[in-house]
Amino acid sequence: MFSPEQISVNPDGSLRVHVLYRLDEWFYGMVLSFGDQVMVERPAEAAEEVKRRAQLIMRRYDNQDR
């Protein structure tokens, strides 16, 4: 999915991936597929949209009839 040139290793062992994607449904689905193992740093509007979508997912589970 990512080429070796796009990936760098942080001092703590985590990975940083530098890529350019169109901010569309595919992008958000791909990012959310990594669950809690991903953080979008830039652009800020993409990070906010990922956060918004994650909150919607959480609300869906919080509002289940049990």
C-alpha cells in the first residue's frame, strides 16, 4: 500500500507515512480501517473529518438498544 520511500520510523518505533491523497470517501475509509493505530496530522481539515467520523461511529454504538 505504501512504498518504502513514503515511510519513516520514529524514535519510539512508530511509523510516519507521507502520502498525498484526494480527501474523498476512499481516503476516509482507508484511514479509519487502521482503527486506533493511525493519526492524521495534516491537513487539519482531514484530521477533523476523521475525528468527526469516528465520533459518529462511537455514537452509533452508544445509542444501541440493549
